[in-house]
Amino acid sequence: MKKMMITALAVFTGINVMAQAEIGKANFGKETESAVKNIFAYSQQAVENAVENRMGKIAKAKKAKNFLMYRNVNIAEISDKTVTLYIGVEKLSKKDNHTEFTLLIANEFDRFYTASENAELFDKAKNFVNGFAEPVAAADLEIKIAAQQEVFAKNEKKLHKLKEDGADFEKQKKKIEEKIANNIKETETVSQESAKIKEALDALIKQRKN
């Protein structure tokens, strides 16, 4: 019942319910290493941006076999020792916005830690990965804001063009109305002239001898 209430609340408030990080395995090249994984209900771009925003303050990343490597960093949330982190971000489905976050941990000599021998380390790492929930949501919001700003800018450009066209049409309308008014006056004048000419013509015709 409690779970149903939480789900309903998430639906009505528009909040993405985050999965909790779990310990699993991940391929690193030809090897399989212990990993901390989580699935975020957001786009790959949002997760990548969150990683860049959070980890960019700590160290500069380097590419390493489909992972971002942060070599010899000090992160108290994980360990009091220097560690090297490997972070992988992968979209799970082309249709759904679900992205898998994978964390591998190595020591300062770049040897990977195993979950079986380092339970405390990996428990802390799970909390660290779960800590990406808020940055990911914030990054997703910024993506949506940027997209909406782009839509707004395009619409404003369209509106500006319509207003310019409207002003041109008003000018054309005024000129047409002036032409119509002049046409009415000229028609009346020519009509009167035509009546006089017809009257003169009729008078001449009457002068004919049968």
C-alpha cells in the first residue's frame, strides 16, 4: 500500500522515482570487474551532463574503453585513500529515457577493487552513485529549459515576422482604400460626363432628317 501511494505521488507530482544503486559486474575491455550500477530515468545527455558538472569540479576526465577515467582523485564519500574512478554512461533503450550509470573503482596503481573483498568501499560507492540523482534531475531540467528557450525564440521570431507582415498589409490596405475612394470619385465624375455626352448625342440624333 505504501509503495502504491509513493508511485501515485510520483505520477501526480511529475517526479521520477530513482532506482537505488546496486553492486554488479561490468566489462572493462576483455575483463569483468566489480561495479556499482544505477539506472536513471533520464536521457543519456542529462546523465552525462550531471557527471561533467559534478566530476569536473574534482578532476579532468580521460577516455578509457568507453569509460570516463578520473585518475588519482580524493573523494571522502568513497574512501580516505586516493582512487581512480571509471564512470560509464549508456542509454538502455532508444524509445525510453533510461540510462545506466556504471562505476568502477581502482587503487592508485590502477588495480580494480573487488566488491567481495571491499564491502565497505562499495557500500560507500553506492551512496556516491545515488548522490547523482539530484545533479541528473538538475541537468535534465536545464536541457528542458534550453529546449523550451529554443522553441520560444523560434516562436518569437515567427511572431515578429507576422507583425512585420501585418504592418505591411496595413500599409497596403490603406493604399488600396485610397485607390478605392479615388475610383469611386472618378467613377462618379466620368458617369456624370458620360450622361452629358449622351444627352448631347441624343440631341444631335434628333436633328437628323428622316
